[in-house]
Amino acid sequence: MTAPSGSSPVRTSGLNNAQDAAATCSVTNPGSYSYHRHDYCLNGLEATYTEYNEQNPGEILGTGVLTVSSSATLSASSGRWQESQTVTLAEATGLVEDLSVGLTASCTASCTATVPNPWAGNRLLTVGTSASGNVTFLATPSAGLVSNITTSYVLNVTQPGAIPINENAPWSNPRQVRCDTTFADNTSTGCVIPSIRPELDLSLATYGAAAATYGWAENNLIDHWGADDNPLQRLASETAQTANRTSTCGSGASRPFVYLDATVPDDSCDEYPFAATYQGGTNGGLCADVIPLLQNGVWNFYQDPNAPAVTFNEPCIRGHVPNSENGAAGLALGRNSQSERVIDLEKFDLVVTA
């Protein structure tokens, strides 16, 4: 294909106990959590169990260091998720030779720990041994609502013959899990880590001129919509989405979009920012109108001869994109919103790949 005549290139624990001694229990090292949009894990949480001499409270008779690790994968299509838990007696000194360990999980908001204990009762651990198992959480936000959930844990540690002052060590996940029931007519529940911003990934190989148009606008127009420093925000209202399309590509535009079927077979007006975002809906007369053409393996962009010259200060773009590619990209946006549980007003980035 060639450009039409008149167009030009647009270039984030301590535990204590004792024999005939007092013991306390507290988290001193919170460990290290890591997060992705659909999973999280904990490594290196330490709980130090310390036995003190009852007659001489300042004298330490022994210690035991417990380490905790856990991991969980969230579901985009369910409010239920399972979390693996492992507690290990990593080291012991003095009178501490073994420890009896139990763990209980809980959660807030519209959530229940349906299996709060990874193992029944307490397990006796010696140095180098572990107790492992799973806890299960179930979030049940009402239809159309969102729940922000904090998961919390209590490690119970005792030793035969010791007098506990405080045998429990509590901690909580520093980041919340968000579960919502706002998709599929408010019938589908799913959960994510909301502090991890979602991405919409569109490949040039699959979405062709549509992906090329969005990527060009993100990289070249003044607002850089979709970039990490200026993300888009999902607009859930289908009525508002329709109004946005009308304003940019339809009768609401002060300058009509002129189809160029001779240059772009099955031409369509593809707007960016998307109509399904709060950044969409700009008057199409203010947009840069461009013709993306794949030539010798390279995407080149040409000025629409029926539109003003591109200044790169435009707040939006209208690309001459084959209708099939336009529609496929729109479907991908909708699928991504559900699989990433991108709720109304939530920010997301656009990433265009090869």
C-alpha cells in the first residue's frame, strides 16, 4: 500500500519461652514480601523465641529462631485463594531444644479464612525441621462491590515446662488483596494485588495498525497517554464509552473523519486514548489524524490529507485502521480489563510489543 496523494510522513519476628523460666513471643524481623498483580510471597520472616530466668528476668537461658515463608496465587475468576505456609526451627541455643508451633490465619472485610490453620494443633519442631500446610481464604463481596482485604497471621509457640508471658507472634501482609464482583453483570468475582498497576499488552504482530497507532501516539503526542508516567484510567460505563466514541470518531466531532478505503481497505476510525477510558472522548476535530502503513517490515505514519498537519500537541489520535484490527484491539482491551480485574477509575499502562 502507498500513502494517498497529498499525505506526508509524520514522524516490604520474635518469640520467647523457658523451662522454669518466663517466655515471651513477638515478631522482630518482618521478612520480605514480593508481589505481582496475581500473586505474592513472603520469605525471611523471623520469630525469635527467648527463655528468661524467672528469678533473674534479665538472664537469657536459651533462644530459638523460627523462620516463616508463604506464597499464594490469586484468581481473576474466583474469590477463593490458597496460601502455602512453612515454619522452620532454624536454630536453637541453651535450654531451647524444641518448640511446639501452630499458625492461625484470618482476613478482613468480606472475607473468611475457611481453612485458617495449615496443620492441626501445634507441631513439635527440632532444629532443621519444618511444619507445612495450606490456609484458604474466601472473599465474597456483594454484587457490584469491591473489598480491600488484609490477611493476618498469629504464630503460637510454646515449650513444655516454660511459663509463657506472651506465646503469640502476630503479623499482617503489608499490602491488601482486592476482590471485586463488578464484571459479567456483577456475577464474576476475582482478586488481585491492586498496588501493582496492570498493563494492557498489544503486539504489532497480532493487532497490526491498531497497536501501531496507539504506540505511536503514546510515544509521540504531548500527553503520552498509557506511558508509566501518565497512565490511562478504565471507564466502566458502556453508555459513557459510546458517548466517547461519538465525540471522537462520530457525529460529535467538529471535523468529520474521512475514510480512505483506497489506501486502507475496510478503513475505520480508531481512537486513542480509548473510548473505554476517562481520557477518551475528546472532540475528534482536535485529534491528529494519521495513516499507519506497514512498509518493508516497518510501520510508517503519514499525514491524513483531509486533516490539519500534525503538531504533536494534539490530545488524541484518530488512526486509519482496518476495521478487523480495530475490533480485535477493542476486544483485547475488554478481555484484559476482566483478566486483570481493572475496575472503574483504575489506572493501567499500555505496552506495545513486536
